[in-house]
Amino acid sequence: MTTAKGRATKARILEAAVDLLVQGGAENLSLDEVLRATKTSKGQLFHYFPGGKEELCHAATERQLERLIAATMPSQLDTWEAWQEWIRHLVHLHELQSQDDACEVAGLAGRALDNDPGTRAAIGRAYEQWSELLRSQLEKMQANGLLRADAPVDKLASMVLTALQGGAVIDKATNSSRHLTSALDLTYTLLRQYAA
């Protein structure tokens, strides 16, 4: 049975691994760097992640996705005002980053092409989960009479996610918030065309 101290150590190792993944992908995930960042021993790391780097990388990928969705998805996105506020919030978070800062959204896109099929599958599941969360919010708007019954909520959720992901990647490369802002603004305009 794991103690509270043990759970905290494992979480610390995992968060450090996520930070390294976001900064440079799986090739940047060095066990020595994780140990240095967390001030833990190799014995502790292998106690919690007996599969070594591969197991830690998979666990860190799952944690990165949880962290990303938690940071980018509000609990309620079922009014037009909430959508506007959410878009402003996403753009603001992006503008706070410098070009050299790690971006979890942009970092995720690069890892979708990872050579490891387990990593690709985990990222694919995360995108589907993210899309499902957006779709469920749009369905709430339909149920509340804010969105037309014929609105293609699956396609709209996919469009929102694609605009967010693509805009974040291009903005990180260009050191600008212009593409993300444009993509999300136009996405909101299209969503409003389905207003009831």
C-alpha cells in the first residue's frame, strides 16, 4: 500500500517528466534530468516506474493530457458569453508565453507523430476526449434552446479543437497570437450562425 509520502513522490516524478516532455518531446525525457529535478533516487524512480523510461514516458503522456484538458476546458461552456470568455482566456494564456516557453497544446501536436504506437494512441484518445467534452457543452446549449437542433455538434466540436490546436502550433512557430486569435474568432462566428 502506497503512503501519502510515496504518492507525493510519484506525482513529483510524473510532473517533472511531463514538463520535460512538453519542453522537448520524448527524446528530451532523460531519467537523470527527472532525478535531478525531483531530487529523488534511481531506486525511487524504478520503484514507481519499474518499466523505466518507457513506462514513465507513457504515464507522463497520460498526465500531460489530463493537465492540458484541465487547463483548457472550463466546467461550463454552455452559453455564448462563456464561449467568448473561454476564447479570450485561451488567447490571453497564449500571449503570456514567449516563443521559447513550452506550450502544452503545441507540444502535443508534435508528439502525435511519435514513433511509439502507445504514445500515439494515448494522444488520439485525448483528442477524442477533448472533442467529446466540447460536443457535450454544445449539446447543453441545444437543450437550453441556445443552439439550433440541426447544429452539427460533432463537426462543430471538431472544428473548435482543430482551430485551437492549429492556431497554437502556428503561433508558437511565428511568435505571434494572430493565427490562434483569428482561428478562434472565426470559429466563434461560425458557431453563432447556429444560434437558435
